[in-house]
Amino acid sequence: MQEKIVQGFSKLSKEEKVDWVVKNYFSSSGDTASGVKEELRKFWISEEGLQRTFDNFSENTISNFNLPFGVA
């Protein structure tokens, strides 16, 4: 896969970033593109304030990564 030079990505909204990633790295066929978007959105937190906090942890956040937390 050839690297693409990306300009202005950080200026896009979260939705626009997701759209850009799907458009440039996944098949443009409707099922695949919508499936990728749906998969990324599955990990978003429904409480807007909490999701905004997560989005601010890292520049250009497009989704979250859930990791189990346990005590031994």
C-alpha cells in the first residue's frame, strides 16, 4: 500500500475523519464502507461529555479501544 500525504486531516470533524479513512483505505462498495463506519462507531461512548474527554486524549481520534481491566 502506498502512503498518502494527508493535509488538513486534523482540521476535519470526527465524522469527516472517519469518512476520509474509509474512503482512502477501504473498498468504496457500500456494504464494506458502511460496515467499517459502523464498526468504528460501536466503540464510541454514548455519553457525549465522556466521549469528548476521550477524543481529547489524542489528536485525530476516530474511535475508542476498549481493554479489559481486571484485578488478580
